[in-house]
Amino acid sequence: MFGMGSELSLRELATVIKMPKAIFVGIVCHYTIMPAIGFALANIFDFPKEIAAGIILVGCCPSGLASNVMSYLARANLALSIVVTAISNLLSPLLTPLLMKLLAGKFVAVHFGSMVWDTTKIVIIPILAGLIFNSLIMGKMKWLDKLMPVVSMAGIGVIIVVITSAGRDSLLKVGLLLVVAVIIHNTAGYTCGYWLSRLLGFKEKDCRTISLEVGMQNSGLASGLALLMGGMTTIGLAPAIFGPLMNVSGSSLATWWHARAPKEEQLIQIGEGVNPI
């Protein structure tokens, strides 16, 4: 979260004024589609209650920083991606506990007030610290600029390794089926986000962005919350699986889109007499 904040700037956040409709749709889609799909999967698959709650937890979390990288590679709207990621994370201390209380309450005990504070500690405080770091230090020490993303990725990697090893016994029981559920969750997020955007008449670049913003979750936050809920070896399994699979699927989708220019770019190229092929 600190790494995310250090990559943001107030200038980027100010772009919300220029594209309010797309940002609103991106955030609403994210906090409705993924929680709904997670809830459906948790009820369809016969998982133990805490593991089912982990699937819902992934769906109730905001979008992850990886979606910004994928949007860049996919020739999507990078500014839109950055702002949707930032705002969805800033809203998470309220929306994530609320959605968990409504959707996962029958699987595990969800203490709304405690989760609000836990999410604030994990998200808001580090992001604000990162923003301060960005304004005061970023750009003045080149080696540190390069180091911050590496530290963020290494941190997520360590979290995934610890949760996976700690939850080994549970993972051996439901591992393959949980992987299937996670793949469905992730893929359905991309698909619903893209086609709902198309139905609303957005440009191809914006549709790609919203697709990635909906399908790619902040699995690091989900893992941290699972730990604070006392379910690292059970609730934390779905987030631990979702993170690596999400990055593989997101990279593959971004690569496929990268080879295909958005329609609006093709029209510009044709207008300038350039063959888009």
C-alpha cells in the first residue's frame, strides 16, 4: 500500500474531474460484480465456511496496483486505471467491511468496526504516507525510485509464500477445486467488466481499463485482512491463489490486447493514411 501511494500524485488524482462517468462506472462495477460473483461461487462450491469466506473477501477488496501495469501494456486508458485503483482503495475501509458483513456473515463472524479500522491501517495510512513520500522524496533519489516497486512485489511474494505454506493442509484438501473457483472469479470479472462497459457505450480503451480494474483484485489487502481475522490458513487461501493466477491471466490478456490497437486508434491511423495492420 505504501508502494501504491508512492507511485501516485495529487495531479493524477485530480484527473477524476475530467472523466467522472468512466470512473464512477469502474468503481461501481468493481464493488458490485466481484462481490456478487464471489458470493455466488462461495454458495455453489461446497467449501468449508472459512475458505468460502475467503473467496468473498477477495471479491470485496479494491482493485490492485497490478491493474495499472496491465492497463499500460494493454494500450488501455492508464490515467483512468490509476484513478479507479486509487479511489477504490480509498473507499475500501468502508465498502470492504460492509460487503463482507452482508455477504460473508453467514460463513464467518465479521466485526464491522474492527474491520473498518484494520482496513484503514492497511490501506489509508500507508497510502497517505506514500503520497507524502512521493511529494517530498520521489524523483530526488533515482535508486530509491527503482527500488520501491521491487520492494512492493517482494512483499506480496513473501505474503503469498507464508500463507500458502501455513495453509498447506487445507490447500491439499480443496486445492484444485479452489483454483477452479478462483479462475472463474477472475475471468468472470474481466468479462463482465468489459461487456458492461461496451453496453454503456464507452470507448474501447476505457472498456479494457474497466475490465482489468474489475477482474484484478488487491489480493495483498485480502491476505492482510485474513490474517487479522485470525484465518490466515483458511480465509487467506483464496487471496493467496488469486494473486499469482490474476497476474498470469492479466498479463496474458494485456499481451493479447497489446497486439490489437483500440478501434479509436485504428481510426486515427486510417485518417492519417497509416495501415493499422
